[in-house]
Amino acid sequence: MNKRAFRAVLWDIDADKIDTLPVDFVLQRVLTYGTIGLILLSIKESGFDAVKKAFGAMKTSSLSAKKYIYLKNYLLA
């Protein structure tokens, strides 16, 4: 995992501990707070199915309505 890229969404986690975090936690943070570029990087590094699974496990209220619709209907369809 590219620590520098994911640091933007893991601002409250010590940089040395990022590698020990569960992948689902990191992916949900990326989906919630990350840009489309960071989401695409997550898909490249973790795989489409892992990102889609993390998205499916999230509450819809954790994302803005526009972002949820975009991810559900376009990017992760």
C-alpha cells in the first residue's frame, strides 16, 4: 500500500501503523473521504472486488448522496 497516497484519508493514524490496519477499514476511509483518483488507486492495489465489497458493507449515510450515487451506479457498477 502506498502510505503517502493514503495519508490524506488516514490523517489520524500514525504513519508507521498504516500497514497494520485492516484493508476494509482503509478502503472505507478511501471511499468516504478520498478523491476519485485515490479510489482508482485503491481498485488498482486492492482489486475491484475488494473495493466493491467494502462499499457494500458501508452505511449509505457515510457518503454524500452524490458520491454514493456515482459510486453505486457508475464506478462500482
